Amino acid sequence: MLVVGIIKRNWRPFCGMLFLSQIKEATRHLFTPADRRIPRIRIETRQAATLAGQRIMVAIDGWPKHSRYPNGHFVRSLGSAGDKETETEVLLLEHDVPHQDFSQAVLSFLPKMPWNITEEDMAVREDLRNLTVCSVDPPGCTDIDDALHCRDLPNGNQEVGVHIADVSHFIRPGNAMDLEAANRGTTVYLTGRRIDMVPELLSSNLCSLRSSVERLAFSCIWEINDKAEIVQTRFTKSVINSKASLTYAEAQMRIDDANMNDDTTKSLRGLNRLAKILKKRRIEKGALTLSSPEVRFHIDSETHDPIDLQTKELKETNSMVEEFMLLANISVAQKIYDEFSECALLRKHPAPPPSNYDILNKAAKSKDLVIHTDSAKALADSLDAAQVDGFPYFNTLLRILATRCMMQAVYFCSGMDSDFHHYGLASPIYTHFTSPIRRYSDIIVHRLLAVAIGADSTYPDLMDKHKQSALCNNLNYRHKMAQYAQRASVAFHTQLFFKSRGILNEEGFILFVRKNAIIVLIPKFGLEGTVFFENKDKPSPKLIFNEEVPSLTVEGHSFNMFDKVKVTISLDASNVQHQKIRMSLVEPVISGVSVAPSEPEAKRAKLDR
């Protein structure tokens, strides 16, 4: 590619910190952006002393031809570096997450309170208020998108319903609220904070399918036989009244407690039984069960600091809800594509190119195993069979590695693409229908489905494949940035946790081997860190890296993927702007390389007395 000229520079204001000039009374100083890819920026300011230690925003004005640095100007201060609110603001700005308060123009389109379901609403909807509908969500969830029901039919089959909040009833095409939601694209969940896609009156109240209140829903209802085969499917706008808002743990407890036999519990047991069959069939078709260590923080209710850190435990009920959400998404995808082959908003997951699997193949080979990657089914079967005696966690590690080989799933418009396949789910067609409170894609899918069943009228942009495609590009960008922002938030809170804990000793497994380092996963915390073997302050040990295996030999000791190691974990806060979790090797003991384990805090306190 040849660059012949630059029409417009994609400069934006950058977050970072000011490093003061050593020259006394100087007004020109260098600003270091938080984003390491951006060069330092020279700015002129007389308030440098005040801005030292602050996170600030700076904009670039230009880059003189003979200057090492671009010139810029101070925009605003964000607050003290290291402060929770300040750092959250920085990560939102750096990941381009729209998080300003909703404007009056947006709020003016909210329904007037008190809001009630009208006779006109009831006339065009199916009344499902008598059904034993319930929702199952994580603890503390207030934006409840989905609810379920299951009941026996006279012919011996079962009726299962997935009821989704009818957000498109409240957000009409083209108004200020719709444009704002389309721009935001998604709700962003940070640790201890949620940035809503739609105003809270809708997200946590009028659209949220809370228990014991009447709510508008879009329902996907199946007749399913004993083998979990779909006999028939129908879609309808409805009114529901959820009988219970449960957490995954509460739903699991009801299913397991033989003494509970109320309608809600019976419904959950029916759903769970069918979900197990659906999941088994999906996996037989080649759907992948991958793994990633997800972290949950226990937050102090007063200080909002993380006081405990552990990996999330998934229950059977997580899987139960997921199976019916997948089924609804597939059913709706087929319906909107059948009706609108040119402008259906769908979601695909491309198959990874074979080279993506190199690291997975090498890792398996190191344990004398073979992973077949020519299809999703072959990969799924290989992962199921990959076991090492006396090493139960090995299979999880392999699945974490397989996850890293995957491509990103993306939204697309059916009229602009021919490959619809979803590799990870082994489904020929897929979309997102089940979370319209927190994803704008689902609102568009609701509108398409409503037109398909004659429940709503269409509008030009909905049927314009070029506009749909442009919308998909924005949604893909917003989803990617939301993911990065969420990871950055977890990283920051992990740092806060270790800041208060001092140095900890933990066991972990090697995930990757590099030329001068090993990357270690600590299962207890779902945390990854790097142990470097070259240090500026110490003479370097003898290192031999074998890329083929891959292995790293340090002073005669060989490190391979999945080896068990013991490390110390601490927070390196020497660079205020780029604090890092540091890991040092404790075991295996290598002279001049490994460190002594740290003493527990309590023991040290006794010695100090």
C-alpha cells in the first residue's frame, strides 16, 4: 500500500499525565498519553505544578516538520491519578465509550409516569399474564431482558416460552432516544458500574421483566416434544406477569430441592430437563464448549473497594437459560431471513484460519495429544478427549487456549454477505434477539420480526441494506470497545485488590512460553501475569528458547506449557500511569533466578511487634 497524502488526521483528545520540564519556570512540558502507541505531546501551560499527579486530557494541534513531538493544548483535568472515579473516566474515554448523561432531547421521548398498559395495548397483544413465567439472572441484576416458562400440553408435549422485554415499543425509529441508543450500541458493564444504552426508567423499570408487575414482551413460543424436538414455533407480542425474579443459585436450589413442587419450580425442572437434551444435541453437531477465566469481585459496600477476588462459578441454571436464549435467537434469525432475505440483521462467527491453531496444536503435542481442527465438530471431539492422568485442570487450560484461537463474532446484513455460518455454535444462521435492553442489534431484530408477523409497520432505513450494513459496522466497533473497557476495568480493580494485599504466593500454570518469559495463569483469581527472566538490575541467566516445542530453558531448567509453578504476585506502582501486576518465580527453585516466598501479612505483623 502506497500513502500518497493525508486528507484528514484522526486526532482525538488523549488522556494521560504531564511530566514537568526540569527547567525552572518553564511553560513548555511533555504530556505522556495513557495509550502507549501515541507519541508524547508538547504543550504550553502555566498551571503545570497544579496538573502534576493529575490525569488530564490534551488535544494535538499539529506536528511541525522538524520536531520530535507534536504540539498540543491542555483540554481539561480528569482528577487525581489512581483515584477510582478518575481511572474509570480515563478508561471510558480511552475506549470511546459514550457515557455522558442522557440529553433532555433523549429524555423527552420517555413515557410519562405513572405508566400503565392500556386497553389499546391489550387489544393487539396476547394476554399471557396467567402463565408461570420467571426470570433467572446474576445477583443484583436490574435490567432483566428475558423470562421463561414451561408447561405441559394435553397432547403430552410441552410448551416453552422465551419472553423478551419489548423495548422497541418504547423506542420508536428515528427519534432522539433511538439515535442515541444506535450510537451507544450496547450497555457497558464495568466492575461496580453500568453505563446504560437506554435511560434507566426503561432499563431498570418499564422494560425490565421484574416479578409481580405487568410488562410488555415479545414472546417466542415453541411446542416441544419429549426428545426436545420443535413441533411448531410462533412469535407474538404479549403481556406477561413474571411470578419470580431468581438468581442462578436460587433457581438451582429450587430444582434440586425435592420438597419444592410449586408451579415455578415445576416449570424450572421442565426447562432444565429439555435444556440438557438441547445442549447434548448442539454439542453432537459440533458446538464448542470453550473456557475463559471470568473474575468476580466482592466489593466492600461502603468503600466500594474490591475485598475479594475469585473466578465465577457457573451453575446448571446458567446453561439452562443459555440454551433457550440460543434457541430463540436461531428461531428468530430463520424467521427474519425468510421474510427479509436482503436486510436481516444477523450475527456470524467465521471459522479461524488453520494457522490460528498452531499454538493449540503445539500445546497438545507437548502432552502427546492430537487436536483435530479441520471442523468445529472435530475440534470439539478432540477437546473432549484431551485428558492427562493426574492433571484434571489440563482440559480447562486447553479450552482457554482454544478460545484464544477463535475469530471475533460480528453483526452483518444478510444482503451484503453470503457466509452466515456461526462456527462456535455450529449453527447455519444466528442473530441476537434476547437482550434488547442492553444491545441495539436486538432492537433492530425486534423491529424486523414485528414487521414479519404484522405487529408493527416498517420504515425505509429498516429495509435499506447499505444503511443496515453501516449500522452493523458501528455495533461491531462499540461491542469491541465495550469488551476492551470491561477488561481494563477488571485489570484496574485487580490492581486495587493487590495494592491492599501486599505480596501473595500462589500456584499457577504456564499458558505461554516466550523468548525471555513465561505467562502464568493463576486459576484461583482467573489472573494472568508474566514472569520475566531478564532484569535490568541483575545479570541475565542463560536462556535457550525452542520455538517448535515451545519451551524455554533457564539455567538448565526447562519450562513447558501447562507446567505447574509457584509465584509471588505484587503490584508494581513505580509508573503511576501504567501500574502492573508483577509475578516472580518461587518454585521451581533456580539459583539466582527464583525468589523466596513472601511471608503472610499476619505472620509479618507478629514479627514487627
